[in-house]
Amino acid sequence: MRAVFSLEMIGYFTDREDTQKFPLPWLSWWYPSTGNFIAVVGKFGHGGLARRVERAMAQASPLPVFSLTAPRSLPGVGLSDHANYWEVGYPAVMITDTAFYRNPHYHTRSDTAETLDYRRLALVVEGVYAAVKAMRE
């Protein structure tokens, strides 16, 4: 299977509780309140791809991985390059640390390399590599 993987903000992690925010409060019923995971975001109606990527990434590293399939209208879901592929009919997912829903430095003067967690960022890359390999099977 061919699919686009858009990596969007994949290096900010924190183990402090209540650091993960959501565009809709009820999403906290299903997703962690601690910003120490990576998210795979897929288009509503194409959940199979997001779940397949989630499984492959989760099997490849100890980093927690969660998937979400939602309409583009959900704030944050359509804010990366993957959305352009959706518009022309290509399967695509966004792989993200959830950006401004977690990272207090997002697009500010303090958004510097020192705020990134390179060990966990490397785990994301390992997971993405495993997911790319899984797409070939």
C-alpha cells in the first residue's frame, strides 16, 4: 500500500501530568493527559491506515502511540501537508507530538532545539521506519 506520512512536530515530550490539551474536552476520555506520546492522525473514514501505522510504530519502540481519525474540521486535524494529499484522493496520515496542544514553546522565541527530546524523537523515527516497512507487506 502507498500512503503519505507527514511528520509534523515530532520532538516535544513531557512526563508532567495535565500537559496534553485537546481541541474538544471530551477527547481526554480516550487519550492521555500527559504529553509523552506520539499521535497518528487520519482522515475520517480511513481509520484503517491510521490504525495500521499506529500498530507498526507501537511494535517498533516503547514510545506510546495513539491514533485518531477525525474530520478535517476538527481543529488541528487539517493543519499539515497531509491535508493537501487528502484533497486529491491520496491516503495520508499526520504523525505528530500534537504541537500547540502540548508544546508551550510552539512558534515562540523559546521554541528552540534545547526544548526537544532527541531520545524520544529518535523513537518516533524508528516507529515511522517500521510503519513504512509495514506498508510494503
